Amino acid sequence: MDVTKLGKGAMHKADAKRYVFASERLEPYDWTKPYDRSIYESKILKIRDQGQSKSCVAQTEAETLDIISDENDHSEHFIYSQIFIEDTGGAYVADGLKIGSQEEVPSNSVFPSEPETEEHMRDKTGIDIVKLTNINPFVSIPLDMESIAIAIREHKAVHLAVQGDNQGWQSAYVIPPKIVEWGHDITLVEPVMTVLNGNKYFRFLNHWGSGWGEGGYGYIGEDYFTSGNVIVSMGYSNNYYVPSLKTMIGFKKTNDPKVYVQVGEQYLWVKDMQTYLSLGGNTASIVELQDDAFSKLPIDQSYCIGES
């Protein structure tokens, strides 16, 4: 498998782009409009601190789940204990989002309060009950600021992986590395156009304690995105496409759901789910569709679209 290591903490599987956020189907982002910070600030019980552990993927994922769901104390300890890489520590970014899309993440109150060491964060003691949840599929988001801003507007938070160095992260306004020293994950929570210089930034939630940056928050700007040091952007969405999918699949939203398949320009019905599965179908490729969704799609692209 082709794997790109980002350094300490965050790693990226090159084959993680199964679903891609369909930002081009949504309204452009209005950067001049003030963003309501209560959307995320009301959900953050504390500023996390990953301490000496390599758990930035899990920290970011817990923050993201806090913001987008009804609960707001998801355990970064639980997430990391499920996804850490045995030999090196750290984790794959996509594996962090798989936890959020497939499993119920317990509260931090389930685990004893201890320093965030690598050994402690890997400890699975007391972790035994996992339930399915109904969070949207996790998607890759194009690495441009417009797509990410739309994703934040639609879904409240975006999970971002970057490369950096210690010098560039001394203040809230981070700058790209001169020499890459590590990889790190952060939670983007707000698009910002500054009155200072008119540049675009994303406000992000870090997990280096409340003494870092602006009370635990920072800003990442256009210079970082153009430097090539933004590596992965992911989130949860029901509006996406499958770039390599040649068959369009989905439930028609009726009282008697059927499976609708497009092969090339030909639309076919499969009478029920059981038949579809017997033909080698995979339930992970199926999402609910609006009745008129197919009529909106360009013929030359294969989309698997959820409801926006």
C-alpha cells in the first residue's frame, strides 16, 4: 500500500479518497458574512492537550464529533486506543473518521484522568461496548479554501492534516515550515477574512492546551495552502461523489424502496436490496437519494449523491 507519512502523529493513506465532498454542487461561500462562533464554542467543554502522546488524529476527531453531534465530550483516548499504529504511534487520518462514522464514541468520563502519555492513550482497559451510530459518511474535501469553507458552513467542522515545524507554530497565526519536522491534525471551525490585510484564514481548534495561541485557537491562511503543506482535508457529509465509481447506486425515497443503478447512460432498477447484494453490491456504497437527484447530474460524471 502506498502510504505517505506526515511525521509524528498524523499519517495519510493515499487510497483514502473513497468519497469526495461535492462542493461544486453547493452555493459558494460568502467570506464577507460574519460567522456565528456559538456554533462551535458552545460545544467545546475544554481545550484538549495531547501532552506527550502522538494522538493528534484522535484529538481532532473527538473535537470534530463534539461540534457536529448532540454530545460534546467524546473520548480522544477511546479513539486513539482503537487506531494507533503499533510500531510508531500516531494514526492514519481516515481511520480516525471511520471511528466516528461507524461507532459510538464514549465520553471522557469513562476513563480515569491521567497525563496524556503515549502509553496511557493506547490503554484499552475498560473499553468494551461499541454501538452503531448514524453520522454521515466520511469524505475527502478538496484542498482548496473555497471547498473547505463550504464544508464548514454545511457541516460545522473539518478535520485537517498539515506538515509543520516548531518555529512556525509559536503564535496563533501559523506559518508554513521551512523544513518539515512533523505532521499534525487540527479542527477547522470558522472561515475568516481578516480586516487586517484582507487575507482568508481558517480559525482552528488546536489541542496543545489553552495556553497556546488564542486561548487554544489558531489561524491557518492562504500561504499555508499554497505552500503544499496542507496534506489531508476530511469531514462528514451526505453530499458527495465517488470519483472511481462507474455505477451510480442509491435508494429511491419512497414507501417501497428500490435500488437504482446507472450503467453508462442506462438507468436500471434492481427489485430489492437482497437482489442487489446477490449481484455483488456493497451496502457501504448506497445512500438515500431525492427522487429527482439523477436528473440533476451531468452525463459525463458518476456521482453517488446524498441529500443536501
